[in-house]
Amino acid sequence: MTIYRRYFKVTSGPIVEAVGQIEAGREKARAAIKELEAELNVGDMMFYNDGRFAGFDLNDDAETKMFKRTEHGYYLPKLNYKKGKEIDAKIKALPRLSNQNEALAAVGLAGSYLVCMNRGMMYKPQLAGRPQLGVWVVSVPWRDVSEKELDEYRNRKNGFNSNMDHLLWEPHESMTEIKEWEALKIIDEMNERLKEMKND
């Protein structure tokens, strides 16, 4: 089974609107994180892409006895210490740091949803871009099946197959399908513009 990607250019519509809402939430979350970092004064707080807290990148002078080291090299508070429990409660009370890929749910492509598997590999839709650039590239994992096979799956009585179900998805009217080379060109241009913005 050959898996490839379809690419779409987006400049308006539900994805852009959803990204705006996510970014507003991320700003609030970032402010709360900075405030807690300043209050605790033990180090930078690190997060996974899905918004989960990964641990502290401890300062050199931080008291380490109430922290345990994770396999990724960060530190989590030990819950057998009163202060560790207090820190953990404050972390859990933080607003969630959402990922912009979650905006794909607005067009039926939840970014964290498994849509395709092949030889133990998972393939998911991806969203590339930044709000200040005004353009986004969506890539969707895909594979070719016959119309007969797809119709049989569409008319099934029961069961679910992620390798087939994602083929029922149809792009929103705000999404313009483009070739891979066009997508890569847009991404290269976006990276160049981000560099220029950083240097200004």
C-alpha cells in the first residue's frame, strides 16, 4: 500500500478562523506559564506538541531533591513532597497550550487523529504556516483505491477502518489543491519571510 500526501493552500476560511482562536488561547497560556515560571523560579517549563507538560529544564541552582528526572531529561515534581504536590496542582491549573494542528478539525481533519497506517507507521494531516504570514499549507496522507472498493466501504453495515475512512474526506471549498513542489515552494518562502521578520 503506497501512501502519499495531498497538499492544499489555505488563505481564508474555517482553518484560518480556528487558528486565530487557538493563537488567542496560546497567548493566554503563555502568559500564565511565564507567571508561574517567575513564581517558582526553578527553571523553564517545557511542553510536548500536544500541550502536555513535559517537565522543567531546571536552573543550575534549583533544589533537585523534590524533582524526578524524566527519560527526556526534564524534571517533574515528586508528589511525595508537600511542595511537589503544590507545584503539580499549579501546573494542572494552567490553561492548555493548544497546538495549531488542532485547527484542522474545522475541516474534518483532526490533527491528532490517526488517519492512515502502513507497516507500523502512523500518518496524520499536518498544518504549516504562521498567522502573520497569511498563508497555510495543509498536507493530508492519502492512498489510491478503486472506486468499487471505496463504495463497498461507504455502504458497509458496520466496522471501521482508518485506512479507508480517511478516503471519504472531502476538502473544504476554502482549500485549493496544489502540487507537492508548489507546497514546498510556499513553505520555503514562508521560512524566508520568518527569517526576515526575525532580523527586522
